[in-house]
Amino acid sequence: MSKSTFLAEHELSELAVWRQELHSRPELSGHEEKTAQAVQAVLRATGADQVITGLGGHGVLGIYQGENSGPTIMLRAELDGLPIQEISELPYRSLVPGKAHLCGHDGHMTILAAVARGLSRQRPCRGRAVLLFQPAEEDGSGAAAVLADKRFEQVRPDFVFSLHNLPGLPLGQVAVAEGLVNCASRGMQIVLSGRTAHASSPELGVSPQAAIARLLGEINALGRGGVLDEGFSMVTVTHARLGEPAFGISPGHAEVWVTLRTLTDSKMDALRTQAESLVQSVAESEGLRAEITYRDVFNHCMNDAEAVAHLRNALDAESVHYSGQGLPLRGSEDFGRFNYRSKAAMFFLGAGVQHPGLHEPDYDFPDELIEVGSRVFTRALRNLLG
């Protein structure tokens, strides 16, 4: 079976321009209104039989119906950017201070836009091809919100496929494997409360200074990373604040934010118990109240074996080199939630060995990946739907 060539060079250039426009105007999780509008315009221009908007927030779903009955195959991309200042001289760098597409979601959306162009010319012979542009992946809330939306029941996909670009892997090569591919993680927000006092009489208050120093020194020891096996765990301090920026106040309030990370959900339960126990012990010893809340909760991400087999068939047909190199990854993905409803699998598309890493301030999605990513997805759809 020969490689598909459903996009002309001028179309790839047009798609790259569209990607760069998305890149210049990023929106954060839960606020992707204008990005969603741009996606809706693309889906309608390609003649989608149905466009569902506002799915699980600002999610957008495009449905392309086949002539005969058959399975429903869904492809998923993400809408949101990151709260990071871009450092770049690119002509299309972010125009929004403190926000940027530094994970490649602009590129993932563009790959699905390319697939939509192909579907506009060749509908499935059977079943349905569904393109999901999901909100709020970066904070872990988007997939859950989409699945909880009653309108998603209209879709009920048999298979769900996704991709993520992967710096460090040679450009255009693919990593794919069955089983665990992404870690579980969650953000743990620790608030320590004591009593403020005048800076000249700190003994009259209860300061969290000693407690925050102990936590910063001890909590990382609960999980130091290492080999990514079943026992893997990692704790990363991401933010800390003590008191207010003033010289006349002995502080009575402190916050520490940490990310807990494990390979499996079951290991996360154990790490969470350890971390909570440490926080409470430190707080009590210093006469403080401790409050713990969780944000950005990601379950581990598991690839279904049958779904992976379909991806490998598409990769073979498109002559794309692949292996299981580098998997599983330490990073987290909310795509794993789809595996509770459908047979789901994600593959990782190399962005280049020396390419800046994801979430780094000078990262940019390689436009060369639009063509290869859309070819693989399109082939998977044609293999399954005809």
C-alpha cells in the first residue's frame, strides 16, 4: 500500500500559516473561546455533517458521516496553551503576554484540520469519522468534562486516537507501545496558617517559616524519580510563598505547591498518603493549621493493544519509522480517560533530537509534522472505515 498524498504543497503551506496564527494568539485552559471559533470555521468549511460546540467547555466536535453503518473512530487534539512567557524572535510569536503555545497544541489542531480537508474530499465508506478539539488538557480537566457532557453520548466512539509531538525523538519518527505510556500526576496545594505579628515582636505570632523550610527540604525525598518502573515516584516543588512582601510583618501564612508523580494510579494513592502525613506532622510540630487541596489531577495513560495495532498498520502503510523508544514518559496526559469508554491509543511524533523541550520558553511546533501526522491519522481512518 503506497503512501497517501491527499494534500498538495500549497495546502500544507496554508495549514502552516493557520498553525502560526493559532500560535500567536494562545488561550489558557477553560478560556479557549476564540481558538474554538477558528476550529469551527475550519470544520464548517470542510463540510462536516455536524459540528457540536461548547462541549465540556469550549470543546468542538466535527462529525463526518459514512454512507453505510459501521464503527465510530474519533481523533483528538487539544485547544489550550500555557501560562508561560514565550522567548522567541519568530514573526508569529505569542502576542499575549505571559501565555504561549509551548506544548504544540497549535500543531495538533492543525493536523486534525488537515485530516478534515481529506475528509471533505473522501467521506468514510462506512461508520463515522469524528474530530474532537478538546479544551483544558493542560490542567487535566478537559477530557473529564467532555466525557461528562451528555452530548458526547451521541458519539460513543469505538476507537479514539491521539498524538503528541515529542522533542528528543528524531523528526518525523514515532514512538508507540501498548500499555502504560504516561504517568499519573496531581498538583498538591499546601496552605499553612499561623498568626501574624509585628516584625519587631515575632514571638507574639506563629510563623510558618520553620515549617516551610522543613517541607522544602523533606517533601522531595518522598519521591526522587529514577528508573521509570512500577515503583517510580517523584515529587517536584513548583511554587512557594511565605507571608507578604512587607518588612513590618512577621508572617502567619505560607503556601507550598508540589507535583506528585507516579507511573500508576495505585502508586499515586500511596504517595499521596505519605505526603499528607508529612505535611500534617510538620504543621502540628510548629503549631500551625494545614489545609491540602488538589488540582491538575491526571490519571495514568494506558494504550489499548488493539488500538495500537491499528496505529501500527497505519504507520506501516505510510512508511513511517516507529519503535517503543522512550516509553513510558514521565509527563502526564488526560487522554487516558478516554480508555475508560473506548479502545484508545496515543502515539508520539518526533520533533527533533535537539529541539527545545515541551513547556520550555523557546519551544515551537515543527510545521514539517503537519504532513506526516495527518497522513497517519487519515490512513488509520481509511483502514477502519474504508
